[in-house]
Amino acid sequence: MNSATQSPTRPQPEAVTALTARLRSEYGDRALTTHAIREQHSHGEGLADAAMPDIVVFPHTNEEVASIMRICHAARIPVIAFGVGTSLEGHVAALYGGVCLDLSQMNRVLEVNDADLDCRVQAGVTREQLNTELKGTGLFFPIDPGANATIGGMTSTRASGTNAVRYGTMRENVMGLTVVTADGRIMRTGNRARKSSAGYDLTRLLVGSEGTLGIITEIQLRLYGIPESISAAVCQFPDLKSAVDSVIVAMQLGIPVARIELLDDVQMDACIRYSQLTEFAAKPTLCFEFHGTEAGVREQAQMIESIATDHGGSAFQWATKPEERSRLWKARHNAYYAALALAPGKQGFATDACVPISRLTDCVLETQADVATTGLVAPIVGHVGDGNFHLVILFDPANLDERSKAEALAARVALRAIAMGGTCTGEHGIGVHKLDALRAEHGDAIALMQAIKRALDPLNLLNPGKTVPPV
Amino acid sequence: MLDPAFTSSLAQVLAPASLLTDAEDTRPYECDGLTLFRQQPAAVLLPDNEAQVVAILRLCHAAHVPVVARGAGTSLSGGALPAADGVVLSLAKLRRIVAIDPLARTAIVEPGVRNLAISEAAAPYGLFYAPDPSSQIACSIGGNVAENAGGVHCLKYGLTVHNVRKVRAVTIEGDVVEFGSDALDSPGYDLLALINGSEGLLAVITQITVKLLAKPQYAQVALAAFDDLERAGAAVGAVIGAGIIPGGLEMMDQQATRAVEAFVHANYPLDAAAVLLIESDGTPVEVAAEMAEITHVLTASGATEIRVSQDETQRLLYWSGRKAAFPAVGRISPDYYCIDGTIPRAALPRVLRQIEDWSREFGLPCANVFHAGDGNLHPLILFDANKPGDKERTVEFGDRILQLCIDVGGTITGEHGVGIEKIGGMCAQFPPVVLERFLGIKRAFDAESLLNPGKGVPTLARCAEFGRMHVHHGELRHPELPRF
């Protein structure tokens, strides 16, 4: 029997057969073994490295999740939690088969506490669903990774996104959890108090643990008052350096911008074509959003505009009406699909890196030069206020040479970021694709991560093969 | 007593003046800010650098000697209480500010640096370090990380955990490990969050990278009076519920305002049942807009009087009473016991009313001075230790308040930590499934439990013993465990 962080093995076929029969009898049409459904649960977005689970189960309650977990624990069968499958680093691939727990039917908002600015949701609630249900309360949940991911998935991968520069990442916005442990017990972590110094911070340990330490079934989240005034502006630059330098100055002045998004000329060209943004040129571009009181927003915008002008930026083009803003941000969110549309038939390898803000210009410019040497097309976008940027590397999956060039480029981006005091992933997580980069970045801390994995999942049943490299 | 061979191996690492073993030299280390508990250590070690910390921990690990790390010794929960037959590892000499990077807005500091010294060193760049526990003149940043310290400003700017980017620490086996990153996120498990608030149980911190923030251009504070305690509690919820996150939101009840007024003469309205202090900071334009909204909400919540500071002198005067509240209360009562519990804000009116009722029932006055915006209560129970029965009733009163905090969905410590003081309370707050995870994490870092033993996380056996004495609502805690 494998133990945690050893290389796991597939369970015995007889054990799998007995387990699937039992789950099908208990859960009926909520336990499926058809090829189509297993295939659909074999991968996220990003690289299509699929590995199918043996069965997909759709639990409705914490108790059902606990019961399934106990059965799998007794039979030594791996369990992979699944939201809507928008992760990018192979997090949900069932590398060793086993049970895929699809939590998408646990999709109720359990409570909204207006006065305390918090809410409790089941793991399968999506980001957009939550904000729809919050309509009328004057509150919203700001974290926005682009995809309409589930809150459970965003918690598991410690997602951030375009708003993180103002509102933080999931790390700052998850207050507590309900978790099913590896041996099938239900536990609550954290609480609704704003601060606690009692015991170790299990909540933050679980946030970002990618389903390897427990199954997250409920999440207590911070909410925010919808700002009195919101406006967005676009500014275009003669070159990438001026755009990034403007961001650095803005951040150093501590201007509380709600979003700052960078698109390089290649990405801007893709977005203009894909989202018909014909009023813009294919130049390096910054999109800003300002939140606050009317006076505060005006003041922030004036400060940013003068910084941008100093760096050769164009006059601001404003999007003040809600429909203008949503058109703009929709175009930003569709950047990945716009990039794919640049080269039909090719696949996109989305990679993500993050550096201290003072090194951002160096890292982005070196990366752009690096892309040019490979002959590949790889547009750059980024939540640059956080020092976080993404590269969508386009490659032909049938062309092995192109694929290996793409992988090598992604590995260089990770190492470059680490060398600059940054990290190999600002928000996509480790999954399977970044295990080597994690090793490069963390050194000695990996042994402690492995020890924690052993402590919380001694049989290595929770999403085995992910997040922490084997011993 | 330490084994002489062990002591002589320590003498190889440390200069004689940095290795204290005589009882008169180790006496000052027998307790921290929680003077109720005292224990003299076998030795006190004062390393000068990280290499010595590594060497000491390797020796202690090999000889199975318990180690209690200590900063400035201001803990209010006994976090730095020595272990019998163990050593105190003082980080007081590691007090260099290694670097300040105004562009990245970070400071790299050693653990013995005082909290306030960081803001002082950052001030020339227009920057400051936000978490500001009341003891910030004295307490060390290493201790702040170990306890996940808060303060008046953490409502808006976060706790220590939100303001630390990276921690360098030494494990009990003597390995140097870095947690966190200079960038926004650090992949893999969030070990940085585990180290924050771990009370010296997981590793010994030797270097910390903290975030610095730009000093707000302008700040104003509103002082609002209420003729009813519950109404003041409800007003706190109303301010936050309106989507305003002020720079600070503090409450004082009449017992507290009367004590501080005699001490600092801040001109507080003494006939008010409670006073709120609400600060707004930012650019002058933002502050003006936010202050208008704050006064609107306070008026609608039934404030009987609202004063807004018109200049910096007045702002500091309004705050002076809050900052001096603890010493001021110390003047009016022979002894006081400070409770630290946190509740969801919406429960404030109910909990304050209950504390008032219990205060009458026990015949013990109670002053409330606290971080209302966070729901972090600090009831100060006034008693006289020389009066027979006062101490026992005080402890029972405090226990009831903390149990109420748990019952309304809160926690037994908002910012002071568990230490030795609340080890029993941990059994009341957490079920076995959670305590087992805590113990598993502890074992992953420190299998022999040499780092700060007996603190922070209770063993299940201890909880069973505690449960024997503590039957809550007629329910025995942990009935599945054998009794001892």
C-alpha cells in the first residue's frame, strides 16, 4: 500500500469494481461510469492531459461526501474533488483512477449576513451565481479569475484574478471552511469572527491545497459593499516598457486601483479581432477600473492619468456606463479564447508567473524577447498591479517539436520569475504541471509540505500525484 | 538541571555572557506579560545570529531539551513561559533592520526588532508598518508573527498574517527554511499562514519580510456618544454594513471613559453609556466623503452627540484616551483581568448586554475597551486579589464570557493567543477531529514536541481531563475518550 507522497499506484481492479457497484447502488443516477462522463471529468482547461476516473459521483450533502470518503478510505481508492473543470494545471486529472467527486450539485448559497459582510456557500456555487444571488443586498464578492469557476475550486487553487490588487486573493477572503477529512469526518475550520489566534490556521492551509488535504464542501466568504462609483478607462502605450513602468509607479504611490490589466500588442490585436474592439489600436494597453466614492474615483483616475501621460500613454478612453464596462471586461476575460483564435487548430498552454512589482518590467521584457527567439506566438496578459502576468503559448499538439518548445518556454518563464524573487505561479496553482518548478522554488520547505500531507492524508488518497512532489 | 555535557556544548556555541544559568540571571525570564504563571528555566540563551540559533537547536534536538523562543516577553497568554528543564531561546539580540526597499515597499528585519521601530525606520520614505498592537513600543516583530498580533488598524489593514510576505525560520532539527515569497503568492501549501500565530511551536523565526504601506495623507476621527450600550453595538454593525471599512473602529463603555478621562482629560462625554471612535484615512477628498457617510450612519443609529476632529492635535487627543485605557483602568482598581474573545459583529449588542448582566450578578465591575469593528472584545474585569473569593469569581466570569463567544460563533482569542492561559479553552472550542489535525501538523514539524511544549494545542488526553471538570450545558466533552 502506498503512503502519502510516495509515488501512488492504481488500486486493484477488483476493489474498483466492488466500489463502483456499491456507489451505483447507493447513489443511482448520481453515480455514473459512462465513458462520456468519465472523459468529461478527466481534465480541466489548459493542456489536455487527460486521465479518467473510474466513476463520477454527484453528492448533495456534507454527509454524503463524508460517507463516500469513508467507503473510499476503507477500500484505499483515490478521490478527486471536481468543480466545473476550469483549472489550468491538470489539477483534476485522475492520474491513478478512483472516484471523481463532482460537487457542482452542491450549489446553494446557505446564508448571507449583510451586517457582518459575509456569506456561507456550498462548494459548487459558481462565482457568477453568487453575485447574481447577492443582487439586492448591495454587496458583492469581488474575486474574479475570469472563468466562471466554482467557489470550491477557487478556494482549492487559491485563485486571484483581476481584482486582487484591491481586494486580495482567496487567501484573504476565505474566513472558514467545512471540510471532509481523508478518513471521512466532517470538520469546520475558522469561524465568523474577523480574527482568531486560536490554533493553527487550518483554513489558510486548506486554501490552495488543491484537494490534497481534504474535500472542501462549504466556504465562509467575505463580501464587500458595491462601491458608490465605478469607472473604467483604457490607455494605450507606444511600447511595453512604458506601460509596465506606469503600473510600477502607480503601485508605489499606493493608489488603490481596483484593477490594472496589461495586454501586449499581440494580445490586443487578438482581442480587437475577437471582441470587435475596433476603437483601439494593436498596441500595448492598460485597462484600469476605479472603485470608491465619486470624488475618490475622480481623484484616483486623475493621478493615474498623469502617471500614464508622463510615460507616453494616450489620453484615457472612458467606460463609465455599466454596459460599456462589461463589454470591456468581457473582452479581457475572453483574452484566452481570443488568443486561441489567432491560430485555429492550435492549443493554448497558459502559464502564469508573478514577481515583486519592482522587477515586473525586467521580467515581462525578457519574457517577450524570449518568446521572439522561439518563433512561437505567445501573447502576454496580466494582472500587473500584483506583479502577475500570463503567457498563452500557442502550439500544434500534433507537432512534438513545437510542444517541447512550448514546454521549455514555460519552464524558462517559471525559473526567470523565481530568480527575480518571484514565484512560478501567481494564481493557477501547481497541479501536475508545476511540480518541478515548485521544487526549484521551495527547496527545504518541500519536506515540511510532504510531512503535512502525510499527517492529514496518511494513505495518499486525496488527489494523489498533485501539488506536492513525491519523496 | 541541564546535563553538564549539554551545557558545555552550548558554551562552545555561545559567549559566556550569552549563556545564563545562574538563578539570579534567569529570574527575569520566569514569566511574560501573564504574570499569573511563573517557571524558571534551566538556562537562557542569547544568540547573536542565525548560525548560533541553528547550532543551539541542533544541540537541543540531539539532547531532547525543550526550547521556548522569546521576543520582548510582552505576551498576554504565557506564550513565553519557560519549560522546566528547558532553555529559553531569546531572540532579543537579533535586532537588525536588514533592509528597507521603498520601491517594493518591504522591510527585511530580524525578529528582535521592536514593532514601532519598523515604522520609525520606514517613516523617511513615507511608509509605515500597519499592525499596531497596544504594546508596539516594546513588543518584537518575531513575537508579533508568532502570535499573529492585531491592533487598532487591523480592521482596515489586516492582521500580522496579512502584512508579512516572507519568514525565514529554523526547524527543531536545525534546518533553515523560508516560507512565503517576495511576490504576491507562494505556491504549494501556505506554510507562511501556518507559521503566523503558531506561538513558537513549529519553528524559530530568524528573519521576517514585512509589507510597508504608504502613509495616508490625511486622517480624521469621529467621536460618537450613545446613551445605550446595545445601540452603540448596533451602530458598529451599521457602519460596516453600509460598506464602510474605517481605519479604526473602537468602543469604550462608561466604566472605561470615566477611568480614562480622569487620567488623560480628553474631554469625553462622561454621561454617555458608550463612546465609539471611528477613524477615516486617505486623501482629503476621500476622507471628507467617508466622514460624511459615517456621521450619517451614526446619526441614523441614534448617536446623541458626534464630534469630528478638526486638526491633528484634536485627533490625537481623542485617541489618547483609547490608547491609555489599560493603565487608566489599572489606576481605579487594585487588579484587572483582560479577556480577549472575538465574535461576529452582529452579536455585539447581545453579548455586551449579557456581560453587563453578569457584571451585576458577580458584583464585579467590568470596563469594555475594544476593537469593535473586528468584534474583538477586551472586557477588563476589575477585582481585588486580596479580597477572598474575588479571584475565583473573576475567573468564572471570564470563562462565561469566552464560552459565550464560542456559542455565538466566535473564538476564545482574537489576538492574544492561546499560550498556557487558554489551553483548556481550546478543548471547549475545537472538537477532536480538528485537534487531531493540529497535533498532526505539530508532529510534522516537531515530532518530539520540544518547541514550546504544553502551549497552544492541547493533547487529547489533556482535553479529556479538562472535560471531566468542565461539563458544558450538561454535555460531557469528548465522551469517546477514556477518563483519567
